Amino acid sequence: MPEHHDVVVIGGGPGGYAAALYGAAAGLDIALVEEDRVGGTCLHRGCIPAKELLQTAEVLRTVSNAKEFGVDAGTPGLDLGVSQQRKQAVVDRLAKGVEGLLKGRKVTVLSGRGELADAGSLTVRVSGGDGETQLEGDAVILATGSAPRTIPGFDFNPPYVLSSDHVLALDEVPPRAAIIGGGAIGCEFASFLADVGSEVTVLEALPQILTGVDTDCATAAVRAFGKRGIAVHTDIRIEGYDRNGSEVIVRYTGADGEATASVDTVVVSVGRAPRSAGIGLEGSPVAIDSRGFVEVDPYLRTTADGVFALGDLVATPQLAHVAFAEAIVAVKTILGEHAVPIDYSKVPVGIYCHPEVAFAGLTEQQARDAGYDVVTAKHSFAGNGRALIIGETDGLVKVVAEKDGPLL
Ligand code: NAI
């Protein structure tokens, strides 16, 4: 007989552990299945390690610019191995914290791979880890997250072609790096690698890096990148790459025709694919879209009764704070409480490249396209006291509003 719980959660990242903690706090008996350590991409292969390494970059920048403040810090150097150890210590401490919270709320955590056992049932098979077992829930929450994806011809092959997972584990700085995809991950890594001494080239298919960011803000970031020697090529098409000894020669077509970038390593950051395969969804009533995302309604209900999905597994912004919010909506729905669907148009986003980029709501262009009578205000950091004091004058604040109306 399968072991019964009120809710069985598959996946212990921010979506899964938030659902478990919130549900347990509301009195539900929760089982959480995780094949690795709890914490998910955010804690082990994403936000936290990336931001920790970006902090290393910031410390190095600060020390390198110390003379300007009259502080003699000598000639700064970087030992990436030490930095990696510090990163791991931060990750381990936070992972212990999540484990402690789950234990404190009496969530049953099972180590192993979880998958729906039978089409249409709410039984979850757990294999590996603690051995094979079956769990049954009144509801099942799928929160298996996402994994780096790549483009044809660029299979991950360290040290030549890297995913974000590989970059976060680097113990040496590549002298030259090409980054394919100038989204959030691409820009954070471009910034990090440039700060720690790489010569960086960003290759982006669209006309602008940081898609979804207001053009004025993205342009300010590009300008600041340029000052630090980061080359940004937009509107390009990647053709492939050749190897010449330890060198990687990336071929691409841009506005001026065919071009190449000769580097030591290529980082592919063209988005993340949902991990919907291998969790028992094939042949089940849980619908999946053409890109592999599990289809859900605004309450995170899939097309199968009692089965919910959330986080990077569904086609909403792939952000940890979105997964947290979705977990609350899903658990409230399971509890029969009044759940308020998330307004995804108002999700705040913070991208931790240097300069940092943060926004919420509509860009100026999106506001115009939506038919608003738009007014904007722009204030450069060059005129801001704090920015001058810390020596960070690249950038601006931009406000987009409806004329005589609210902020957009
Ligand atoms: P992304 O979707 O943000 O950016 C991918 C970029 O690659 C896009 O600009 C796209 O146009 C470009 N691209 C796609 N195919 C290409 C090709 N063949 N050649 C050249 N360029 C190509 O995905 P990213 O950066 O991999 O991040 C994955 C997810 O993780 C995103 O949803 C992102 O929001 C999230 N994330 C959020 C962070 C934050 O909030 N600070 C940090 C890192 C990731």
C-alpha cells in the first residue's frame, strides 16, 4: 500500500520547498521527494552561487579602484579556488537552513527520483536514494524545475562549451570567453567574467540584449559593459564553431556579414528548458505544451485532477520568487481557501550584472504598444549624490507612467 500524505511534492527547489513549508504550516501532512539536496537550481546551480561569485567580482572591483579613494590596497589578485570555497560555504549553510526548516515543520523528505506512477492516479513512485517506495497524496505538486538548454552544434563539452552549471564551478578564469545569449544569465556571466579578467564577447540573436528590459536601461548596461571592454554583438546568427587546439572559433553572421570570435571557452545561455520528461507525464492526462512546459490554469492546476505544477516547469517567469508565490497559490487552492492568482505583469526582476538592472511592470515600448498615453521621466546616476560617492555613475532610473494616471 502506498504511504498516504495530504500532499506529495516532487522537487525540492524554491517552488517545491515553499509549497511544503507553506502547506505544513497550514497543518497539511506533506511528503517532499528530492533526488539531490533540497534547494534546487536557485540554491545550488543558479541565483545564490551566481550572486556569490558576482560579489567576488564586486570586491575585486572595489579593491582595484581603491587608489581613487586614497586607499592603497596594493595590486589586487584573485584566487578563484578560494572564492569557490566561500561560495560553497554560503550554499551549504543555506541548504542546511532549508533542511532545518523542513524538519522543523515535520515535512517527510524522501531522497530519490519521483514520478507519477499511473496515468490519472495521485500515486508517486520514488526510486533510487532511499530505495523504491510509493506515496499517495490527495494532491500532487510537480516542481521539478528546469535545466540549461543549448543550440544545435553546441553540445556542452567543458572546458570548450559550458552551461551555467559549468561556469559556476570554474576554478580558473578563461582568458577569453564568448557568451551566446545576452539574457539574464548571459549578462551576469559576462559581467562576472570581465571583472575577473576575461576578455568577453556577447553574441545575441535579437536586436537588444536583456530582452524585456526597457531599451534605455539595456542601452545604459551595454554602454557600461563597453567601458569595461565587453564586446556586445546583437542581431547575429550563430553558425557553429571550430576547434583549433585549445582554441574555440565561434562562427556567426552579423550586420557586416560573416565573422568569428576566437576564444578559450563558450558559454551557452539561451534559456532553460522545463524538466517535464521522465516524471511519468507521458500518456498521463497532464497536458504539456510544444516546448515541454506543463500547462496550468491561474491556480497552477494541471489538466489532471489533483495534480498541480509550478516554478520553472510551467511557462511563467523562471524566477525563484515567482515559484514561491505560485507555491502559495497552489497550496491555498488545495486547502480550498481563497487564492488570488498572480499578476505576472507586475513581477519585479533584478539582474545582478554590473551595473545591476532592476524593473517591474511595463517598458516604455510595451506601454505605448498597449495604447497608453505615456509619460516618462529619466534621471541619470551622474547627478545622484550616492552614485558619485560610491563612484558608480553609469546608469539611470526611468519611470514610465500613464499621463495623469498611475505608474505603469
Ligand atoms: P533568457 O531567456 O533570459 O535569455 C536568453 C537569450 O538568449 C535571449 O536574449 C535570446 O534572444 C538569446 N538567444 C536564444 N537563442 C540564441 C541563439 N541561437 N543565438 C544567440 N542568442 C540566442 O535565458 P537565460 O539568460 O538563459 O536565463 C534563463 C532563465 O533564468 C530566464 O528566465 C531568466 O529570467 C532566469 N534568470 C534570472 C536571473 C535573475 O533574475 N537575476 C538570473 C539568471 C537567470
